[in-house]
Amino acid sequence: MGGLRGLYPEIKENFSKMLKVDETHTIYYEESGNPQGVPVVFLHGGPGCGTSASARQYFDPEFYRIILFRSKRKRKVYASCMLRE
């Protein structure tokens, strides 16, 4: 059996956007890799953990359409398990 492979080279995003959910919360999302590829959604560790560009490097950008997202509160402070406004 083969060993573990390293990360893929640095991958630039195709686009990124902010989706307003309510007055307090916004979801940042981005796409990278092959826009016609197999979709893969990267789920980070939870509220407040964030997502970094290096997370794109776990996936083959020629095969996958890579979607990363994170939730944010106003003033770019991460939502910390906040369910109310």
C-alpha cells in the first residue's frame, strides 16, 4: 500500500462571496478547482475556527470543484455558537 501524499500546490480561488443570512450572520463561501468537477464541501471544525486558503490544497483541483465556507458575525467576528440576533 502506498504512503500518504502531500498537499496539492497552492490553489487560487475562482470566486468568493458573502451571503447575508440575517442582521447578525453572514456566510463567506468560495469556489476553487475545476468548476465542472465533482463538488466537495470542506466543513471546518466549527464556529470560530475559520477556513484558510491551505484547506484547498487537500483536494485535487483538476478533479474537484472545491467549496469552502465559514460563518461570520458583524464586524468580522466569528459567530461563536450564537443562535439569536
